Amino acid sequence: MRGSWVFQIGSIAALLASCDKNGCGGATCPFTEPTHHAVVNGVVLDLNDHPLAGIYTSVAFAGQVYSGVGTQTNQMGQFTATARADISPGAADTVSAWVRATQANPPPAAVVTDSVRVLLRFKPRTDPPVVVETSIHLPVTP
């Protein structure tokens, strides 16, 4: 047990060492917020175009270092997911992403999921984000 604590303390020390000498806030600091953001507003519908509440949503990027935060849909099937990234000056600010919706059913039913591809344009966090609108149809019926 003691070894795992030593490992955790060592890991924390390594993370802190990656911050710049004046404290956290340097480009390599693991505790800073990403520099850019984009937002997806959407709705999740069933096969009959009825809104689905309580569906988990997320933003995924294939092979790229971006983070996506999703939420559950509200009673109207609506959701907002925010994607964040560190983008250096002169780098591409537009990326392709998958917006995923997942309905977790109690056993023995299967998990139902589907996704749509969107094009996100990241803006600096100091600017209002570019918002992409989308809809996802899950193959379920009420």
C-alpha cells in the first residue's frame, strides 16, 4: 500500500514540475484550461422524431488531443456539449468530430448508441464560441 502512495506523490510532483517556474499557467501546465473552445447544441430523437430525455451525449475526436464534455439531454431531448483544445498560433482551428448519443438501458437490454459527424471551429476562450447545431436519431421506438 505504501508503494502506491509513493507513486502517486511522485506523479503529482512530476505534474507540478511541468508547470513554469512562476507557478501553474505555463503552456505545459496540466492544470490550466485549454486555450480554445467550440460548442455543439443538439437534439436526440427516436425513430418517430420524438425527443428523448436522459440520453448521454459526448464529443469524440479520432486520434487527436482534444477533450469533449457532454451532458444528458433534457425533457425536450436537447443538449449542449463543449469541446476544448490547446491550439497554438498558426495551427488549424477546424477539426472533424463525432457527436455521440447513448441510451443506457437496464439489463438485459442492450446499450443503444449513434453518432453524427460535425465540423468544429475552435475560437480562443476569450471569444464567444462557434456553435454547431445537430440532431441525432437513436434507433429506438417509444
